[in-house]
Amino acid sequence: MATKLKFIRLKIEDELIQPVNNLAGIRDELKADIASEIVEWYLNQRKAGHVHIRYFSSPKGSDYQGIWFHSDTIKRAKQQAEDDQQPLSRLIYTALARYFEQSI
């Protein structure tokens, strides 16, 4: 059975999208796999208490871009965003920013 995907649009700068594209190319995986892995990493880090509950906002000048995610990942992310009273797009943006911040 194929994995269901969900398309999410959010304001995000190219500097956070390009590493997702790069990892997908290096690993020969779908961008949806990489993006979902990053959000899952963030959710697991939050659950374990390894990252602070501090959300980032995308820069005002950022363009809207679309990213595909696994539906199950979005379901978990929506619940966490709801619990934290934050928009889903802010959770996703924060997950990407924190992931690439820690991997530098």
C-alpha cells in the first residue's frame, strides 16, 4: 500500500528548503521522506524534552512554498501544534530550522 502524502504551503526561505532538496538527492529519497523525517525528529525531541518550546516565525519577506509530507506525520504535527496553540506551519518551520541548526 502506498503512503498517503499531504501538501502543506508555508512561508519559508530557500535556505531551509534547499537542504531538504540536497538530502533527498544525496540519499536518493523523496523530499516528502526527508521533510517528514525532520518533523518526526522534532516531535520526538520535544517529547523527550531535548528542545525548548520556543517557536520561530518565518521571515516576513519569505515566499510561500509547498512541501509534501507523510499524512501520519502531519497528523502528529497537527496535534502537537494544537497542544502548543501554534499554527501547523509554524511547527513545521521550527522543526526545519531546529534540525538544520543542530546539524551545523
